[in-house]
Amino acid sequence: MAGQYRELFSAKGSLAFSAAGLLARIPVPMMGIGIITMLARTRGDYGLAGLVSAAFTLSMALLGPQVSRLVDRRGQGRILMPVTGISVLAIGALLLCARFGAPDWTLFVCAILGGFMPSMAAMVRARWSALYRGSPRLHTAFALESVVDELTFVIGPALSVALCTIVFPEAGPLLAVVLLAAGVLLFVSRRETEPRVLPPSGAAGSSAIRLGAVRVLVLTLVAGGVIVGAVDVVSVAFAGAVGSPSAAGVVVSVYAVGSAISGLAFGTLKLTIAPPRLLLIGTAGTAASAVPLLAVDGIIGLCAVVFVAGLFFSPTMIVVMGMIEKIVPAEKLTEGMTWAITGLSIGVALGAAVSGEAVDRFGPGGGFAVAVVAGGLIILIALLSYPLLTRKTTTREEAAC
């Protein structure tokens, strides 16, 4: 297994851009929880903190694909530094507003402008695609990136909260800004691996999201994200209900570990099954693994169930990204991948919000029911989209031949 991943970095500059991309990606999961923790401590208002964090998350979800669209047209080197500069300045202003008690509306303005933070996960995947398009190594590279995503979402929030509570309230978002600026600067400096700008092959002004196959793949990740968001929130509620509130972090980490293990293993496989069928298998496993959540009665049981559920997450994400690479025209690839990541982020936020409301009304069981319903939706989407995805992936493979 290690040999296949080591081979990825045989290409000149691949280790450098991958490491820089990791540095620049950690700020994304740090920011949302960092804003909440910072404002809760400086303003003492959790409602305001949640709304400002939501404004940042929504802005990033809407602006991210547009930034990536510009990258596809102009190149990473020309776009990433200016948009990162806007985000860094805006978040810096947000920290100052929080520190010196500026009016609430200034927090929202800064948070919205902070959403210009680029989707570095998509930028890194675009570079792997440029290096290994048409090679089995691309599947392994996407598997690696899925595991890196898991790693950032395990490290980032915990680091941000610790800094905000132990050092000073703005410390978490401040470090996120520093890492973002340094990571993007190092990433852009690796010009030898930057994907070249390709001429349009179709309607130059059309967005990747206008492709029906892309929309259903994004919806698939929205449903999958709801499960992730529900597990995060309900784990906290369940751990508190059974008298072990500190165990919530263990439960969430177990989910991430299961996903990372399966992602690494999946990345080494030589696949002979068509991607749409793999998506059906992955979503079926995701749906089935959510059902036992309704029957758990202790932390150990919950850890076992979420570990199994996590086993299906990374492979499903890898398959979706692989199909995006096949379906989306090469000159729109970064935008297409960003839409997929945006769909996942929206799903996580939606799952957290809906499951939180369900927990308030019905207890932890109500939150787990949200995950089960999302599991049903994800398999339904995969079933209904199977003919479309089969047709689109087959067409692109025939065209490549």
C-alpha cells in the first residue's frame, strides 16, 4: 500500500504542492468553529456567534465555485493570491472588530468577504489531475486527498478551539489566516505543476453546475454531508445524555479514522467495476450503516456503529471525485470539483442544523433519525441518477479512446 502512495510523489514538485496544499486547507475547518468560539468569548452571545459563522460558511460555499471558475479561465497563479488577499484582510478585520467591540453588522460584512477563501482541496486535486489524467495513479491521488480532508477536519477544529480558549479569543482564526496566507503563497510558487489554462470546448460562459450529472453528484454529497453533520452534533448530545460528555470527541474521531482507513485501502485497488455501480454500492453501504444508529445504547456501541459508517464515506467521496473528473470538461475541472466540495459543506451545515433541532425536540434518537433519512435519500439519488451517470461516464471514456 505504501509503495503506491510513494509513487505519487515521483513527479517533480508533487510533494511540495501537496504539502503546501495541506497547509492552506487546515484553515477551512478552523474558521467556522473558531469564529463561534471567539465571539462567544468576546461577546457572550452564542446566537450572534452562530449567525456570523453561518454567514462565513454560506459565503464560502457560494463564492468558492466562482473563484474556481476564474482559476479555470485565468490560472491558479493569477487568481489565488488576489482572492486570498481579500479573505485574509477581511478575516483580519473581523478579528479586530471582535476585539474592539465594533457594531454587529461589521462582523457580518467581514465574514462574508472572508468567504473569498479559495477551495484549496479542489486546487490540489486539479494539479493531481493534470499530472496523472488517464493513469491509475489518479485514483490513488484522489484517495490520498480524501484522507487529507479527513485529517484537516480532525486537527483543525480541535486546534482552533484550544487556541481560542487557552491563548486568547482570536488566536484560532488568527492562526488560520497565517496558515492560509503561507500555504497559498507556497502553493502558487510551485509553478512547474500548475495546470495550464485550456481553451473552452463548449459554451465558454456556462458553469460546470449546469451539467445534470454534476448536479446529481453534488446532491449525493449534500445528502452524505447531512449524515456527517448529524453524527457530529448528535455525538455530543448522546455523550452528554449517557453521562460521558468528553467522549463526544472520541466518537467523532472514530468516524474519521474509519473513513481514513477505508480511503487509504480503496486508493490501492485496481477497479474493474464501473463508477456508477461503485457509487450505488457506496451509497447503499452508507444508508445501511446509518440504521443501527437508532439502536445504540452506549458509547462503545456508538463508536462501533460510526466506525462502520465511516468506512463508506471516503470511498464514496473518491468515486464522486473520479466521476467529476470524467464528466466535467478539463477546462472546467477545478470549478466542478469545488461544486462537489461545496455540496458536502452545505450538507454538513444542514445536517448539523436539522439534527440539532431534532435533538432539542426528541433527544439523541431524533438526531440519529435525521442521519437515517439522509441515508435513504443518498441511495435514492444514486438509483435515480444511475442511467444518467452511466451514460455520461461511458461517453467520456469512449471519447478518450
